[in-house]
Amino acid sequence: MSDASPGTFVDSGVLLGLRTEDPARVEWSESQLIAAAQAGVLVINAVVLAEVAPCFQRVETLQVSLPSMMVVESIPLEAGLLAGHAHAEYRRSGGLREAILQTSSSAPTPPRPGDRR
């Protein structure tokens, strides 16, 4: 049985998009969050927090920047292990991202059809 919250998992790209100066990216991120919030709870985990953390100096500032209906879930050890193995397979098959977590605080562009991330 899973302890996962029902709802929409929010990618860090959506949250980072809110902090950019690009009006199109901000609008896209806002529309994604609004649509997801209308469907139910918004969910993130520690990986998403790690990806957006460089935008904030204090945990309190990060907390107040998150939508109030957002749930932060823990990551089971087994899921971390599987994610590491999945990333290793991704790299062996030609994937370009060297790290599981981004090392830049710049917001990624909204995904486009055919993007390989």
C-alpha cells in the first residue's frame, strides 16, 4: 500500500518558471499550477525542493513561496535506489544529463513535444 498523496506531482521546472523574468514562462507555470490545483492537491518531494533551493537563502522563504495546498512527500529509500539505477540506464543509453539533480538555478524551458530530458 502506498502512502503517496493523490494529486498532481509538480516538477521543479514549473516552480522555477515562476521566478523567472520571462513573462511567457511565468504565465505557462502559473497556468500549469492553477490547472493542477483545480484537479486536487499539489505534491512535491525532497528532490524538487533541492532543485529549487538555490533560489532561496532561507528555508522560511522557500516555505512561504510554495502554494499553500502543496504537500511535501518523503522519498522511500527504495525509490531513491530505483531512481539512481534508472538514471544510470538513461546515461548508458545516451542521455545527456550527467547528474540526477540540476546544478544550475536557471529555470528550464517548458517541455516541448519530442524533448528528451
